[in-house]
Amino acid sequence: MRKIPLRAILLLVLLAIGFGLSAWRIASPWWNEKQHGITTIRFSHWQLEPGVRRAYEAIIADYEALHPEIRVKQIAIPGRIYRQWGSTQLVGGQPPDLMQIGLGLSRGFFFDDFVPITSYVDEPNPYNAGGPLADTPWRNTFHDGMFGSMDPKTMEYFGASQFSSTVRIFCNQDMLKKVTGKDTFPENFADFLKLRDQLQAYNAEHNTPISLIAGSKFSAMILFRNLFSTQTQKIGSRLNHLNDFPLKGEYFYLAYLDGDWDMSDPSMQQGARLLTEASTLMSSGFAQAEGDQAHLRFVQSHAMLMVLGSLQATGIIEGSPFEVSVHRIPQPQTDDPEYGPQMRGPIAETDLITYGALGITRSSRHPEQALDFLRYLTSQEVCRKFSQISRNLPTTIGIEPAEEMKPFLPEMRGFPPGPIFTTISEVITLVEQNRHLLAAPVSSPEQYLAALEAGLPKAMITDLQRIVRSRYSAVRLVEASIGASAHLAADHHEDAVIRTKLAGQLGAQNDIEASAYYTRLRLKRADRTAP
Amino acid sequence: MRTARLLARWTSSHDGHTPNMRTVYPILFSFALCCTISGAESSVPLIDSGWTALARMDNAKGLELFSHDQSTRDQRLGYALALLGSTNDSPSKLDPCRRELIALREENPHDDSGIAATFYLARIAQHFEGNGDPQAAIITYRTLLADHPGHPLAELAAPKLAITLLYEDVSDQELQTRFTEIDSLIPRLQHMPNQRDTRLILADALLRLTNDHARAYVLITWCLERDLIQRASRLNNYLLQAGESARILGHKTEAIAHYQRYIKSFPRDNKTDEIRRRLRKLEGGDSGA
């Protein structure tokens, strides 16, 4: 008898186990459904922050108790592979019933893979029944009116979100006390610079290399955008012929191409000086550093401060071996002799905008149940529980956040921010390519502005043309859908939902189309008058 | 023993020593694929008709459903629209779409399907062709509005005509003529979304191109008074614009009313604090600025 090679047996056993597990994974929801009438819905997300999965587990247990015929499974996938993983699921035709939308999933064409829920967002959420939001349309139960779940290309709502984030400075409170002898954090930019000087003196005295801010690409972007927008408040008001504030980057660029402002404007001069000063606050090499490097510097006490979003707060506060306090980025004051003259006042933050909505996939086998679970997740009481366990800012109105999260609430008193250069891709690239001119050893606002001036017209035109093309594309994308809605509205005169949807689609398409034509006209005229 | 022999034969290559994975893998893979496909095919669609599919932007499903039945002009229009919706992924579908629409128009340009076909041929000329032909679209829009007054589909041409005419690079005199043409069109429109959008497009163009607050203000307030602006981002924009135009025109009481409505509608917007300051200033108090 021929002997069977052991290696072959092992391989076969492994294969059989692997295959069995795969088959069981595929078949078990189906088997449960067929045999026990149990439906399994799955949802995927990339929120690996501590607390989020715990919160979901608790909420799932509640939901399953309420609906014994439903089982819910969460699938947490790291953000860096979420797009690849999600795309594979979508292409394979077996995606989870609900997927968190974002990180480049569906290449931004959500309607290819997700079912619009626009027709439901104006109805009350049934899970809010009996509470203060019982009669409030689902859309209006969110702080941002579900703005973050709407696809600007099509004006359709593709999901509902439980996530929003604000950016703050995290401070090593022990180190602050050690360096300054006090525990008060600077409230304005002038005091921020004083803190930098105090830290330098401390470093010299104790021979330590502590940086003020653990610098990274992310922290530089946030800090620079925030500070620069204080210096363009007045020019923003001056250029704002349409009285729509804050002035949109698009109109800021068009005004530049029309010759309404240039780099000699005091706002640009002071803005560049302010950024040069801001560069001295960050650890060297900030322009190349990633967020996790900055994180490490901070928790190892190699930097006193760190710029981060509220979602990471729990991890930082729980994981740091020192007391952490949370603050807004200090801004110049209007009486600041150098940076005050271009300002109107402290900048008001926008309300909590949601992101990463959970959307119902087109291939979902249980779209009705997925919608029901989505409504449950975003109802007021469940959102309260989610916020308490996950330490996330609540996305639903009428919920008090956890005490330690209150410093993350947006400060809505203040003035509109001025326009910034970081709205669209070519201009962003130009700004980032020249950012090193602001930092040591160059530290030259003049060189920075000269470099921008040389490249801005071409970059702005490219970006504006891209905006126009993208709007035309959006107009084309919804044409057939509007035609179908018009047909359905004609057939169902009495159906208010269909009529409302059609009116909304028409309005959105007309607005987008008119904006595309207007920008194209302004570009044409700017091109004609260009030297 | 017999099983062991079978297993050995199955897992061994012809030389009798190494596993013959070229045989095992394809079998297992095909089986897994069958399971996956059968699972995917058991999806329960939410969609009951091609029109519903298209309205939900599921062009593939719409195309599939309309392909099965083109017995009526209505169904053929649906099929043409499904083809139009699919051109984003498959540009080659534009030709059959155009052919179907031309056929529908030529058979009968006066019924609902014929009017819709005419409208969508203009949209194709304007936005789907290589360089676009706005002049052809303008002619068609004018014809639709003249030949089918009050028809809901023909009226869709009104805001489109306004956009195409008003944002062309023309002289100031010609622009005024075009403003007048669109202005005179509005009273004839019978469907609210078309009334609203044509008014707002005209108002925007008056403000953007000539800074004419007086004419724009009347158009915007007509829509606001009737609660025709529902989308939050749009209402936000026009309430602010109405308040500002009223302030600039010296209509203090009206400006105050628009600002108050803004604050009530958007209590947590990043513009609200600024609006409060402007309101205080209008009411004679300290703006705080």
C-alpha cells in the first residue's frame, strides 16, 4: 500500500478546517435565518478608539433584547486598510449590511454602493417616540442636520453618523506646572509665545530637549489654518460682495485672479509672519512627522503639547502617565499690536459636523432591518448611551456630553474665520511644498509669499477648473434620477415624500449648475483681463 | 483502507509524493465561489420598478428592469433615462440613449414621453456631449416653454434656460435683455419648484453680476414667504442674503425679521453669532464688534 505523505494529510486537514470555517461563516446566518427565523445584520467601521467597540457591544445587546429575531455583528477594521477591505467586500457582493462611509470608499460615488435614505430623513425616528424628539424629523435630531451624511454631488443622504470631532490642544499639565510654576494655560497667542520662551529657558537650565508642541503634518495643518484665518478676517469681509460669510475659498481665489488682492496685502504679510512664529512652537521636522510619532513624543514627555481630535481623547487621557488638560488653540487678540489689526475678533467654531456615516449597502440582504438598526443607533437615548461609554461627543441634540468631553464642545461665540489657502488640491500642494520656508533655518515670510505668488495663479486656475468640472459631473450624475423622480411625482400627485424629494433634487441640481456656470464665467473674464 | 487510497490518489501528484493542489484548490475555490454567488443572489431588493430604481440612483437595476419591458412609450423613456444614468460608468451608452430619445420625440413630440425626450435631448446637448452645445439647448428650452405652457416637464426648462442664458459672457445691455426675458417667464410657470428655482437663479445672477439688491430681494422674499426653500444649506444662504439685501436697501424692519428667522432656524451655526451682532446693531444696540 502506498503511504500517504504526512505533509499532505496536514495540508488537507488545514484546508478542510479553513474551508469549513469559511463555509460555516457564510452559511450560519442563512442557517439561523432558515431554521430559527433569526436575521443577522452586520456593520463595519474603522473606529478602533477605546470605548467605541465597547459602546457598540452594549447597544447591540440592548437592540437584540428588543428584537430577539435579530442578531447584530460589528466588524471593526483598522482605518489604514478599511478602503481596501471595504472595496473587496463591495465588489464581492457580500458586504456588511451597513458600512461606515469614508476613507475613500466607493471613490466618493456613494450611490454606486449605498442606498440613499433621503426619503426617510424628514420622518421622525420611531425610536425617539415618547421623548422630546418624538415629532422631530430624523434629520433635525442631529447637531449638523445630517449635513455630514449628505453627498454634495447628488444632495442625497446616504447614511447617519454617530461620529463628530473637534480639534484641541492636549497639555501635559504636570510639565506645564514644572515649567511655569502655574497650571494656567495661555489664553491668547502672545501668552503662547511667552510659554515657548519659558520652556526654552527651562530647557537651557535643565539641559532638556523638550518641545512645546509635538509637531506633525496634522498638527501643522490645524495650527496654521486656524491662525492664518485670523489674519484674513478683514480681507474676507472686504471681498465678500455676496455677503455670504465665511468667504468661500473659491471666491477668494477668483478675487485674486481678478486682481482684487495680492501678496502685498497686510493680511498676507501678517499671516505669513504669524505662521513663521507658529513654526517655532513645534518640534523640528514637523513637516515630515506622522501623527503616531507626535503621539509618542507627547506620552514620553518629550513635548508639552499635542494637537489632536476629540475622538482620540480617551486614549490619550487614559494612556498618558500624567494629567492631561484640553484647550482651544490660542489665537491673537484684537489688541495685539502686530496681529490684531487684521482681525475682527476671536473665531467662532462651527457646530459639530458628523462624518463617517453608516450607510446601507445596495447588496444588503436585510435593508429594512439595517435601516431600523440605523434609526435605533442614532436615536436620542441610544446616542446618550453611546456617548457615555465611548466618550464621543454626542451627535444627537439634547444630550449633555461626559464632563471630561466638555472642553471639546465647539465655541460658537465669535466671528467668522477668514479665507485660507488650503481649500483645494493644487493650492494645498503649493502651500505645503513651500511650508519649509516658514520654519528654521530659512524662516522667511518674504520668501514664502514670493514662492506662493509665483505659483498661485496657475494652481488657482487648475483648482477652479477642477471645481467647475466636478460640478458639471454632479449635474450629469443626478439627471436620470431627477427624470425618474419627476415621473413618479406625476404618477403619485398625492405622495408628499416623492414631491419633496423631487423639489429638493431640482433645487440642488440647479444650484450646482448655476455655480458651475458662474465660476466658469468669472474664470473666462479673469483670463481675458490677465496681463 | 480504500478511503485512504482514494485520499492518497486525490492529494498526490502523478509522481506519488507531492500533493496535487492544482486539483484541490480549483475544486474548493469553485465551491466557495458558488456559495458566495448564491448568497449574493439571494439579496432582497428594495426596488419595485425601474423608475424607483432610477430615482434611487441604482442605474444598473433600472437598466435591468427597463430592458425586460419596453412595450410602452413610458417604458422606453425609462430605458433611455437608465442608459443616460449609466453613461458615468459606460460612456458608450450615450448613443443608444440619444437614439431612443430621438425616436420618442419623432413619433410624438406632444405627449409626456415626447416632451420629456425633447427636454433630455437638450440636456444631452448641453452637458453630455463632448464640448456641449448650449445654443442648441437654449433653442430647445425656449421651444418647450412656448409650446407646452404649464406642462410640468416642459417647465423644467425654465431654470435651465435662466442658467444657460444669464451666465454667458455678454455685454451689459444684452445681459439686461436676458434678465428681462427670464423675469417675464416667471409668471407663466405653474409648478412651484420651477417657479422657485427660476426666481432664485435670477436673484443670484442679479446679485453676482450686477449687485442689484432691489430686484433680487423681491425674488428671494417671494420664495421665503411661501416656505419654498426647504434644504437647510439653501435656506441658510437665502435667509442671510435676504437680511443683508434688506439692510442694504434700508428695509430695517424686514432685515430684522430675516435675521430673527435665521437665528431661530440656525441657532447653532457658526454665522449665528455674527448675525446676532448685526441684529443688535439694526435694533440700535451695541453690535459688540
